Amino acid sequence: MLHGQKYFYKYATLETVLAILQNCTVKYSSPVIFNDPFDTQTRIGFSFEESEFVKQYRDELYRLIFACEEPSFIDNAAFLSRNIQVLRRVVENSKKKMSKEIFDDMTNDIVAGAIKELKEAIEDVNAWWMRAVRATKVFCVAERRDNLLMWAHYAKDHTGAVIEFECLPELDTPLCAARKVNYVSRPPVIANLGEYVKYMTGQGAPRYGLNIYDMCLSKSEHWIYEQEWRVFILPADMDNPIIPRDSKGDDILCDFLGIYPQEIHAIYFGCKMTPDDSEKILSYLTGDLANVERYQCVKSEQEYKLIFNRITG
């Protein structure tokens, strides 16, 4: 397993719980239909402005050309690397030290090309990213069963229920590969200024193989209360993500995947669930689901918490 969690929890409405029990399936959704428009649905960019890049890029070119020691490049045959090496020879043979102003003027074309590449990089990465997001499917769960906000937001004001899923390594169930969401103040970027300048001057590798998990597991700190984990179904070809379509040509943005009955370990009935709705759930807990544990949630009279009473018989 990728983690040490034994159980995960799905907060759900009555309708969703009944569908899971009836079909033994769970819903994997594309992030483009998540309720938070900032959750993996934003464009990817850099951590700097164009003007900042231009200044540091010029400064780094100047340093490389006038440095006493020979610079080290990833690919000495690359176009820019060869140009820098040529300029170093020119400088070495010159009797006058070139001023920074003259140098900046001489390298205007190189800088303009770098700016063009910077803009193209952003568009290329985002074209890939938007396809990858639409083609990816995610199953979201929580690590706790007693989160009052989650009960209110996702279990329809405590009238729904929580399903406790057990990770079963012996069956290699998908939840064994669940990954924890990171709550951050800013979304991930393609590269920071120093990284990108090193890349553009031939001294560092690009980060364009941006790991999709960097984005799909980063969420605003506003959502930290959810304590969320995610299971992913990634496109078969991450370099060229293919978005599946239905017979009408519309993008397929969710899939229902089967689960083992024994993955459903327990069900917690909301403290405001009606007796009729409880009976609807209980009617499915037969056969392969007969051993599912059942708990009734009750409000504590002394604290802001739920008490879970085991239902037997």
C-alpha cells in the first residue's frame, strides 16, 4: 500500500448510498466537474513575471559569458550553448571589457527569442494540462467519519450517511493506492524563476514533465477541514491524453467502477436520517453485504460531536 490507512470514508446523500449498495460501484469524476473551480481546473503558470525573467535571464547570460571558469551545459551542442561559447571566445580576444549596456543591446534577439519560448511554453503546457484533466478520473474520500462540516456539506445536512471503506491489500483494491491531498496557499507552478533561467541557458533540465499529481493533489487551504484522499485513473498515454467520448460525441466526465462487497465495512446513519430512509439502506444489507456493520449517529449533549451507536440484531 502507498499509505498506512486502514479505512476511508465517503460522505453521501441517501440516493448515492443506495446506488453504491445496489450496484457495488463508486463514481470516479473528472476534476473539471469538481465543486471547487480552483481545484485542478486552473491554468498552470510560472511563479514570476515576464519582466523578472528578462532581467535575470540577461544577468545570467552576462555571467556565463564573462565568467572566469568555463560554464557547464547539459548539451554543449545546443544552439544557445554554442553561441555562449563563441561569445566567450570573442570576449577573451577583445582588448576592451564590454559594458553591460552594450551587451544587453547585442543580446536583444536572444532575449526576444527566450520571451517567445516562454509564452509558447505556457500555452503548450496548458493545452496538455486541460486535456489531461478532462481525461483523468478521481474518486474522493475522507480520512475521518466524524467531521461535522463534511456531514453537513456532503451528507445533506446529516440526513445522509457515511460509508466506511476498508483497504484490502490482498485484493489490491484501488483505495490501497489513495493519495493524500495537500492544502496549500498557492497552486503549483511549472518552474520558479531560478529553475527556468537555468533551463533557458542550457544549465538545467526542463520541468515540463510536470507530475499530474502535483496539481491534482493541491487544494486551497480553505478546504483543509476535509482531510481528503484521492484515487486516480490516469490516461493511458499521459503525453497525449485522449478524452473518451460517448456515442453522441460528448466527453465522458465520469465512470462507475465496481468494488468488492467486502470493501464496504460499515455504514453510519446520519443523526437526522428518517426511519424510512434507514430502512431503505438496511434492505440492501443482505447477501454479500450482510456483514456490513451499522451505526446510528447521535448528537452529544455535552460537546460538538457525534456519538456512534452500533446497531445490532
